[in-house]
Amino acid sequence: MSNVRNGVVASNVRNGVVVRDVLAGEWIKFATLRSTWWTLAMVAALPVGVALLVAVTGSLAPEDTVLAGALGNAVVGLVPAGILGALIVAGEYSGGTIRLTLAAVPVRWPVVLAKAMLAGALVFPVALAAYALGFALAAALLPDHRPGAPVPALLGVALVYVFVAVLGVAMGTAIRSPAGAVTAVTAVLLAPAFLAPLLTRLAGRRGSPGAADEPGGGSRVSGSAETDSAERRLSGTVSPRPTRGPGTSPAAAPARAPRRRARHTRPTSSCHRPGREPVGTWSLLLVASSLVTSSRIGRFAPAGRVHGRRPGPARSWKFDPVTGGQPSKISNSGHGRRADGTRRRPSARARRTDRCGRRGPGWARPRCSARVHCRCSSAPR
Amino acid sequence: MSDRTVASVIELTNLTKVYGGRRVVDDLTLTVHPGRITGFLGPNGAGKSTTMRMILGLAAPTAGRATVLGRPYRDLPEPMRHVGALLDARASHPGRSARDHLRFLARTNGIDRRRVDEVLELTGLTSVADRRTGGYSLGMGQRLGIATALLGDPEVLVLDEPVNGLDTDGIRWLRRLLRDLADDGRTILLSSHLMGEMEQTADHLVVIGGGRLLADMDMRTFLASHSRGRTVVRSPHLDRLEPALRSLGGRVDPDPARPDTVLVEGVSPQAIGETAARLGVALHELSPRTESLEDVYTRLTAATVEYHSATVGHGAKVPPDAKVPPGAKVPYDTKESS
């Protein structure tokens, strides 16, 4: 019995029993709801829709590749992927199902892991297929454009979807409320797109902070120049403002503005890549939210928790159960005396000590909990 | 599980939970034994649900430990096969059908899919099993919760308010079901606010108040040791009868609900009848009343929430010892060996 924990849990994990069964359970949970399917349908529909929109409206510069058009504004498509991840967790908290899930799988990390795996595994093929379809449709509609090299770029985009879905799971675990998690994940995805141009401009005035990005070509989805604008589109930095740079050609579509600006300020094409900034921001946020997540996995107290409630005065019943509802006089039982005047035993609150044997009001004693053990200079009582 | 020889299936040792400085469960030491239905009573906020959640590993104890079948819940492999729980009726996603709800739980614990149909049949949900649970009535949701608890055919059942929302048939069904399960040697911990229901269902009582143990004893012993035998006396001439009864050492309280009626304590019904005959007073009713669990429980818990009333009824003075049951000052630990 001494080593039960290690024995039971470890053997299960080693056999893969826990994670496999939990993953299967998560799949059933996903598959038996309509809302999750709708969200996944959005993940599939947006890339195709955006690619068609770009192709039909012909809003692609002559020298741009079809790939750039197909991957345009991918951030918009990422939002439902993040929402999907968030709902997989937060949806359980709102309905109370999480209590059953955690009672069925009392060790928590397999649950979070299974949800992240499921979210990632769902969006990867869906995003890949959707972008491939969008690319194929755009290529058919835009025969005059160079197609570009789709293989690493499409896989890379699909991987970003996995990343964002996992981010959504982290957000859902940390925030627990569906509305809050959805808002947070949307804000996290869109904020870099809105802020990046401002920050870029700010950084541009200060010198060349983009130099740090210079040798990073290998880590990019693709190092070829033709995916540059695709990446920029991925980052959502496409600006609808008319360009005012000196090199503006009349044929340039509004969507070309960032590229023009980038070219203008930094002549080398690989110099500055706005597409990397959101990814960097997301990474930071992922780390931050996973820290919050890990701190919340252990504590579980939805519905009926009484966090923050201060110890109040001794409870007194408002109604007399004998007379059936007539308010009755409450004696001065709080003054150490019984109703008949004899001394009362000090209340539980006055008598209680912490595990280190210290006595006194709560603020004077160290807070002890299952997670934060109080340090005792003397032996615990 | 084959190991039915474990004497104490649920064991709480100095279990304590502090939420924001407030002791919701305070040093609770308790064992729940197999083969009987243990009723778990306490006023709102007494810590019942928190205790149940700690048993199920949903809340971490601040101090002490809770074990099920000799080990912490979290260390049970496939826990649903050992412990079935009903914590609240609305624990299913409204967009999911009852069958799917049970199916995913069964899958996580390696329970056969046929068992899902079995428990649906058992709880009478087969006809609505494929409807989304958002449209369920409270009673149907409660039945689904019971189905969830029974899914793994567990030997321990922890049920929080299982009769809420059930109709009369449902309550009778549940009572019979729990009785059968207990006779089968399983362990059942059941909380309820319905005292009448609890009195009929439970064999053993655990009462907590303010997070502390107030009583842990056999139901009959509990009632016997705490009830006051009283007699209902109705008569149009109470003004003549009352002084005579008081002179016999009885305590006479008017019944707040009915006129011409008093509750007499400390005088036997025979003595009351003879006294009435001697005085030539007509009696319209003379019936001994044994206190129900509700009366005893109310008195017991009222005393623990620091409530002392100086007056009762229509101003009758109460002897100080009458209000507070003898055991309420110190937590009981009179375990019956049943």
C-alpha cells in the first residue's frame, strides 16, 4: 500500500491505458455535440472562402503567387481553431461535465493532454485540406499567376492551426468560462495583427531591430521570396490603406502596401518579417497561459466554491424551528456565555490552531493549504 | 471488486478543508461501512458536498485524508468501476444525448458499451436516451445522474441529494434499489434534505454541522436517544386540564398550528387520560407522538449553529437543558456495532 500511487498510475501510463481511453472519451465528447462540429466547419470553410474571395476579386498583384492569395488573412481562419480548443475545455466547465470527467479520470494531466491532442489532431488535417482546396481553387481561377511552392507553406499553416488550437485549450483551461475563453483567444489572435504595424513603425524609427530576425531564415516556413507576402498575409498585416511610398506602381493592389513599405525601408527582402511577430507573441502567451493552466489544473472548485469568503460571525438561524417561523431572540452567545450565564467553551474558531500549532487570528498565521505547506519551526502537532 | 472484507470502505481522517479562511470541513474523522445505507445529514453549508467532493478527489483536502477502499480516490485505477457518484443532476451537457453522455464516461473507464444500455434500462431512460439532455426535466436529469453513478457497477456509491426532483414512483424505486445494493454488501453514502425520505431509507446516520461531526450512529439509536416522547392532547377544556398536568410534572406546550391542542411532555398518555377522567374533561384527541427524524435533527443542528432561544412558543419558559440535546456540546462518537 505504500507505493500505491506510483504503482497504479505509473503502470497505467506505461501501458498507455489512461491516455488512450481518455482520448477516446474526449473524441466521443467532441463527436456527440453539434456546436463543436460547427466550429470545425468554420475552420474548414474560412480558408476556402478567403482564397475564393481573393481569386474572384482578383486582388492579387501580378508578381504575387497564387499561394500568397490562398494563404491571405489566415489569422481570420485561425480564430475558429482557437475557439474550438477553448470550447473543448470551457464547454465542460459551463455544463458541469468536468466534474464527471475528472471523477472518471482523477489524475488530471491526461485530461488536459488528451484535449490538446484532440484539438490539434482535428484542426491539422482540416486546415491542411481546406488550404489545399483553397489553393487549388485559386490556382484554377488565376491561371496568369505563378502558383508558388505549396508543400512546406501549407504544412506550416496547418501547424500554426495546431498551435492555435492548443493555445485555445490552454486558454479554456485557464479561464474556464466559454465566453471568457473565446474572447481571450480571439483577442490574442487579432491583437498582434492590429498592433504589429504600429510596433513595426515604432521599431523602424528607432533603428533596425529587425536585425535580430536576420539569420532566422531556416526557421521560417519557407525561405523563398515568394512566400514572403504569404507570410505577411498570414500575419494579418495586410493594410487596406493606399500606399504612399515612392515606388508605388499604379497596378499595385491595396493589399500590397505592407510589402511596399517593407521594401522601401529595408531593401533586402528577408530583412523584416511581420509574420514572425505574431508567432513570437503567441509563443509568449502560450508559455504564460500554460503556466496559469498548470496552476489551475490542480485546483478544482467550480460551482459552490466559497473562495474569498471571510470568516463571518457565528451563524444564527433567523427562524425558530420549533415555533415554525417566528423570529426569536438570539442570546449574547458570542460573549463566552451560554444563555443561562455559564461560561461557554471557546468557539471552534478561537480554539483552532494551524498544523504548526500556532494559534490566533487568520491574518497572523501563515496560510496553509494542500499546495502551500506551512513551514513549522517546531514539529507539527 | 472481490475484496468485500474491507471493514471501512470510505475513511476520512482529520479531514479539513479551508476556503478563504473559512473552515468548511473541520477535522472530520469518519468511517462508512459496507452493507448499509449511511445517511449524511447537515444544514446548508455544513460541508456535506465539500466532503463528498474530497472523497471523490474533486477538491484537495487542506489537511487530513480521505480514502476509498483503502486508498485515495485519485489512486484508484478506473475509479468508476469502484465508486459511483452523483454530485449534481445537471452535470450533462445540454446538447448531448443521455446515451452519448454515458458512452464517453464508459469509454474513459473501459466499461463495456452494453452496460450503457443496461443502466438506461435500469433508470427508465431508454425511451429518451437519444434525446438531448437539455430538454430533460429535473427528474429525468436526476435519473441520468443515477445512471451515471451506477455505470461502472461500483461497490461504493456516493449520492448527493439523489431524490431531488424524482416523483413518488422514482423515490420508491430509488429506495428499493439502494436497499438491494446495500443488501448486496455495497457501501452507500447518501445525503438528502428530505428527512422523511432519509428516515425511511438510511440505516445509519452521520450528522455534521459547521463542518464538524455531530453524530455517527445507528438510525434507531439516534432517534431513541434524542427524541422526546410527547403526547398530543386536544380538548375544549384545556384551561382545567393544563394545571393538573403541570402538577404531575409535565411540560405543556401549546401546539402553534391548532387551537385547543397542547403537546405534553413528561406525562404518559395513560396518566393524561386518567387525569382527564378524574376532572371530567372531555378529550377530543389523545395520541402519543414519537418524534420524527426531522424534529430530532432540527433540534440537534439548531443547537450547533450557536442558536439559543430564550423563549419558545407563546412565551412558555424553557428549562435550559431542554433546548440543547445532551450530546450537542461535544461531538458524538458513539459508534454502534451493528
